[in-house]
Amino acid sequence: MSMNGLNRRMNRTAKAATFVFIVTSFVWCQSTLQPGVYIERDRTMAALTPAAYSGTQSSNKIVKANVSWTFRGSHSPLQLSTNRPHFRLVCGFGPVPLLMLCQSGASQPNDLIVVQLDEKSDHRESRMATGNMFGAGHGGFDPKRTVTVTTVKKEDGSWDVSPAQDLKAGEYLITTGMSPQGFDFGITK
């Protein structure tokens, strides 16, 4: 075999080895979970379901008005016994609430927050705006009912998501606050 033929063969082998290395690295660095939000329960990852948004509720009184997001059911289907849960966020194509949490092309998830919901007999809600007839008002979540979230990117491309402080017993929503989209859970302690 000529030196020129040997060089071509070595070049093809090097290209093939590089391709196999890249593909293998890509596969090893990908989460084995489908896009979604998960929590570890009984040594398996359980998927959270998107919160069942049921509409916007407003109450208009002569002096004061409130606007609230409402969610079906007095409790989330997922009830946890820990006051500082650790979630796994796997970004990718999925339901709208997931797309809201994982902005396309971003280096990390949108600014996530955990919001404590007010519990009612048949639904849960979070006040989004208040106002009065004198022009004073407030938009957004009540800061006393929100907790910032810490996100840490894992080697597989997913994110560890956890509240920055302990949560009290109650119902919660993981959201960006930009729309009534998110994933709900409850703390039973």
C-alpha cells in the first residue's frame, strides 16, 4: 500500500473515531427522562403534572378590586412530606407549562419562582393584581407568598430545581409568573 493510500485510510479511521466519540458523548450527556418536571419518590422519578388552570377570577367591590388565577381542586395531586423538595427539570418539547419554564435557546431556565396558593373548598388561587378606586394598585404575586428557586445544571443537561428556603405546609405552584402556567404540588407537614 502506498503512503498516500495509508494516509487516506488513517484519515477515514480518525474521522470515524471522532464521529463515534461525539455521538457517544452526546448520548451519555443526555437525560434519560422525557421533558418534564420530576421529583424522586421511592427511588424512582415521578412526573409532576401541569397545574389545572381553570381561569381568572375577579372580585370588584366599590372600593377594592382583586384579580386571581384559579386552579382546579382544593389540593394538588402530588402531596409531599418534605419542606424543601428537590425537583428535576428536563427541558425539551412538551406541554405549554414546560415550554414556559424552559425558554428556547436560553442557557438556563427562565426565572422560576415557587408561589404559595390560597386554598379554597373547591380550588386554589393566587392573587395577581389588586387595585382601588383611588388609583392605587399592585400587579404580580405578593412577595410574602413567593420563594426564589435555585437551579443547578447537571451533566446530563437537566436541572436540579429547589426552593431557596423551607416551605410551610400548603399548596404551591412552580412558575415563571408570566402566565398561569406551571406545575403544582402540596406540602403536608
